[in-house]
Amino acid sequence: MDTARLADLLYPDIMTVPDDWEERYPPRDLPEGARVTRFAPSPTGFVTIGNILGAMVDEHMAHSGGGVFYLRVEDTDAKRTVDGGVALLTEALRHYGLTFDESDENGGDYGPYSQRARAALYQTYAKELTRRGLAYPCFCTGDDLTAMRAAQEAEKANFGYYGRWTKCRGLTLDEIEDNIKKGLPFVLRIRCPEGDGKPVTLDDPAKGRIEMPANDIDHVLLKSDGIPTYHFAHAVDDHLMRTTHVVRGDEWIATYPLHHMLFDMLGFKRPHYIHIAPLMKMDGGSKRKISKRKDPELALSWYAERGYPAAAVREYLMTLLNSNFEDWRRANPSAGLDEFPFSPKKMNAAGALFDIHKLDDVSKNVISRLTASEAYAELTAWAERNDEDFHRLLVRNPEYSRDILSIGRGGAKPRKDITRWDGAKEYLAFFFDELFIPVSPPDREFCGAYAGIYDPADGQDVWFQKIKDLGERFRYCPDVKQYKTDPAGWKGSVADASASLRLALTGRESSPDMYAVMRLLGADRVRERVNRA
């Protein structure tokens, strides 16, 4: 067959050749060993915790060696594309500290970065493969393919367009030309070469060495509308955008033989592949893959609504990505996450176990390390989106709110009372009269007497001595150790007296430092609350 004539017949409007695109997108001028990675989602509008997990690997690998991290929008499947999906995704990643060096939004020399805007580029390479006899048009209808699949099922044969099932592979040029004149739609398929029996080998730093049978299916390269399939676009774009490392879920491992073949047919150097195992979850006594249908925590919006700080989510995900991260964090408590020496070789090949309790612990630690100003900024931002009434209270007097959040911060052992921002309202409620719920303390008489001696000018030692002295008048032992040796002669210890005051002032049994609490509440509110008690 005259394959050059066939190529012109199929793509008469394509005048460019591969060399034109090679010149347009030359190899990148980067430091030796620098890595180029891409985050390549479909714009479905649904952003998952898995998206962040993969993007963190991409970003860390690129930026740890002076490389490039870019966004490529894989919008070839129009049915999955949602209006505004790209904006939702980029905003979500930006919230988690992941920004792109190149994208349609940020610009870059290797764009456009959405695949639907690159149609002519793919058709150039499709035409070249056709010219070289490595691709052919297929005019099979949906009914033809359904019948083929039914026949394969009846014979217990593998599904796919291969071997004797390739109805259009042997069409003559005259038959093809006649079909085109009739206006019959066609897809372009790869002409799979005769196999030599050798398996395809994938050396994956996360999974190890994997051997798979070579591809033997004539997969579709271009759909009938001229838009490429994921597989073809992936190969062309990763080459021309000069991607060095592809990070993706391990469900894509099965496609590697096809991608291996495509890169070889196109004459491209293959990138390195790193396949990430899915997040797992305990379900009863067994593990299963975390899923959109069963697990709301797969959606990134779930974390934002509950008020997990972005830094806490990233910190937790790094514990899942690398087994040595927690040891590194203990040795480097104040280091930035970008300083961690991430290695794909230390990823869990079988899938890390998602543990919400561990995430809570990480979040509690991250929040405790924030300054009062940082905590205030994050809390008010969360409240503005999720609790308007609480937000109004917080911003009514920003200095007062920051002072509340400053209690117990700093030092080697900061307080860890707030696990996530949706719990802050309950924790801080007693500081606001609108939220405070009075509770009757065990010793109301003692509390009433305390109202007459409280002086906000007292230093902390004088303040506590007054509590001990007053408590002794009400038969509370001023020395806790002494009380423990002879409890019979006392109503309780100074700790019990303080507990009554705490309940009267805060409505709860535990709270931040009471001296600091009283100073923030102010003398009038302290006296009013203990009197009311």
C-alpha cells in the first residue's frame, strides 16, 4: 500500500511534520539531573486527597533539583469535562501549597497546556505514523464492535481489537478511499507489529521491576473527531513537553506495554514511571481501597469543611508517602517540608493505610506550632466560609481574638487543645458572652467570696496565693501533697477550689491557664460570672 498517499488522504489539511514541533518545543535548558514532572488531571471538578498525594510527589521531585513542575489538562474526554473544573483544581492545589511553574494560567514555553488546544500537533504525529505504515483507519461501527465482543466472549477469547478480529486492518487503499468518499467516520488505530514473545520490563522505583506481556492490541490513537485518546496524547505531550518522570496511580501499570510501544514507534525516549499505590482503609478486619462511593474523606472538600490546616494535610500525607518521614520530622521539628529528602524508593508499594486518628494528631501538632497571628488568620478564613456567626465574633475585636489564641503558645510544650478549626468554636466559646453557657460549680459560696478579692493587677504568684488563702478559709488545703496525706480534715485541696472557679468562669472542667483566662475576660466579667455562679 502507498502509505504516503494514505496519510494525505486521511489528513489532507495537516501540513506540519514532526520536525516542526521538535523545533517548536526543543529540549529544556535545565541543570544536569533536573526533573520535569507534570500533574495531568481530567477537569472533572472533583478533587481528591489522592490528587494532592500525587501532586506532592511531582512537585517535590521537580523542585528538589531545579526542575519544572507543570500542569497539563487532559480534557480529551468531553463527557468528563466540567465547566470551571480546572479553576477548582488549581485553587485547591494552591491552597495546599502546590503551585505550577507552567500552565495555561501561568504561561510557559511548552503550551498550550490543555490537550484539546493541541489537536493539530497530535494529528501531525498520527499522519507520520500512517505514512510509515504504523497506523491505519478503522471504520468499524459501534454495532460492529459489540458483535466482535460478543463473539470473543462466546469463544472465551481475550477482549480487544487484535489478530483475526481486526476487520479493517487489511482494507486496501481503494476501499479506504471509497469509505472516505461516502463520508464514513473512522478512528485511527496503531498497527501493532508482530510480537517477538519478549515481555516488556518496567523498572519502577516504587514498585520494583515488573515484567508484562508486550501489547498486541491495535488500540485507537485518534477518535473520529480527530481528538487523541489518552494513550496517544500522553506519549506525544510527555515527549514534546520534555517530561522526565511520570507519577501516576498504579491502576495505570496495565497500560505500560502500550505506552512502551508508542514511545518506540514514535522514536521518543521514554520517561521514568513511578506508580503510586492507592490509599487503603480498614473495613472491619480487612483492608480495602478508599473509594468515592463509600468514603467522604476521599474528597478534598471534606478536609476544608472540617478545618484541617493545609500544612497538616501535607504533613500527614508525607508520612504516608515515605516511611522515614516521621523519624526525620522528630529530628527536624521546625524544618520546612521541602527540606525533607523524599525518595520514591521508600514509598509503600502495597498502599498506605489512611488513619484519621493519626491525621488528627498531626493536625493538632501543626496548629499548636502556629503563632497566634497565623492561627487567627487560618481560623477566621475557615469561619468565613463555614460559620458566619462565629466569624463575626472573631473579627469584632481581632486583638482580643489573637490574645485568646496566644494562650499556651510558644515554648517547648505548646498547648494542643485544637485539633481542627471546626472544633475551635467549642473550645473558645467561653471567651464570648454570646456563646458562654454557665455551669453551676460545686462550691458556689467559695466562688461568691472570690468575686470580692479578685484584682487584675495582681501578678500570677499573688493571684494564686489569694486563691490558696481564701480556699483555706473554706477548708481547702493549700498544699496538695499535704492534703493527700491527710484528706479527712479538709473539704478538698486548692485544686478543688480552683476547679470550682474554672467551672464558674468557663463552664468546663478543663481550660487554658486560668490566670491568663481571667486577665482576658477582664475584672467585670470575672466578678459577674463568679457572682452568678
